[in-house]
Amino acid sequence: MKNKQVILQDWGLIDYKQAWQKQEEVFAKTVQTKIEIRNKETELPGSTANLLTPNYLVFCEHPHVYTLGKSGKPEHLLLDEQGLQDKQATYYPINRGGDITYHGPGQIVCYPILDLDNFFTDIHLYLRTLEEAVILTMAQYGLKGERYEGYTGVWLDAGIPARARKICAMGVRCSRWVTMHGLAFNVNTNLDYFKNIVPCGIDDKAVTSMQAELGQPVNINEIKKTLQHHISVLFEMDVV
């Protein structure tokens, strides 16, 4: 039995470490619930008919922060401790996939904490579906988002290497088909902060935002609602 109901939460502007801890708590509870359901089913088949794992779709923004994934290289942060203080930024090595990235005001961060057994058990398809939601969102504003072969995330001019620029980074963690972490979509983001890292470990590609591409700031709450809509449709979610 699958639970397509997804609890939508908006944490607003929240410190990265606090959001990470909240994610870990929800993630751990979901994994534990899943283990308990499977144990009960083993002990007494048919006893778990009404027991379902929960799903969450979290949106937020973070104060200036750099995060380094498990496969990342610390030297891809180009600031020392004093440099971080000067930029009023923090830095955390974390447990998602991917290399280093930046989060800050004006960027939509989305953390789906989903039991993929409720949807589909395919991490590749999961990432491509999140990318598609961003691509569809951009299209409504006249921007052509694309995938870049060999990389995750969403790009513009992916077919022209000299002009390719990334607008959405992705990095996830998955255990027992339960996900956490997610995507970071540059809307009105201060792109200067990307100059202090080798973004996602890619040193020869630019980073962009919707504001930079459109030549003016856009309504981030409107973008967030549009993105949430496309995620819910693509995953066939019942958002509450």
C-alpha cells in the first residue's frame, strides 16, 4: 500500500545547521517507522495494512553558507576562516552526495523527505524528476532549462560548453529508499558568493540565476508555488 500524501512545510529563512538537524530528525523517524512496519509484517503478515510511512516536502532559504558533500574536496572552498567571517558565511561538511555548493537568500532550497517506496524506487529517476520540475518552472518564465550530460542539476545552454551555466544544483542522501537533502534553485541569488568556491567541483562553467537571465528580480514566492506544483504533479503527490 502506497501513501501519496505529502506534508508541505515552509521553514522560511533558517540557519543551515538547524534545518539539517530538523531534516535528520524527520528522516530518522521515517526510516524507523519503515523498519517497524516491516518487522511487524514479518511477525504477523497482514497486520500492517493501515500503517504507512509519511512524506514531507520542505521549502526554505538559508543565510550565507557553503556545504561540502561526501564526494567533495575541501580545497574547493577558496576561503579561509577569516574569509568566511568577512563574507558572513558558515561552512559545513555534510552527508549528501555531490561536491561543494552555496546557499543564501534569494535561493529556493527544497528538501523532499520521501519514502520512495510510496512513489518509485529509482534514484536516477528521482533526480531526473526533480530536474524536470525545475525545467518546467523555468519554462513558464521563458527560460530554457536543460540537463547537461554527465552532471546533475539544471543548466542553460547545456549544448554549448563555452556558454553552459548552472542554475540549479542537486545533492541527495537516500537510505532504505527514504530521501533527504535535495535541490537549490537560484532565483534572486547573489552570484558573487559562488566566486569563493569551485561550484560542484566544476571549475570551467558559470553559475546563473533567474534574476540574471531575466534582467530583473522575480517574485520568489511565486516561483516556489510554481515549483511545488510541478513537483506534486510529476510525483503524483497529494499535497496537504
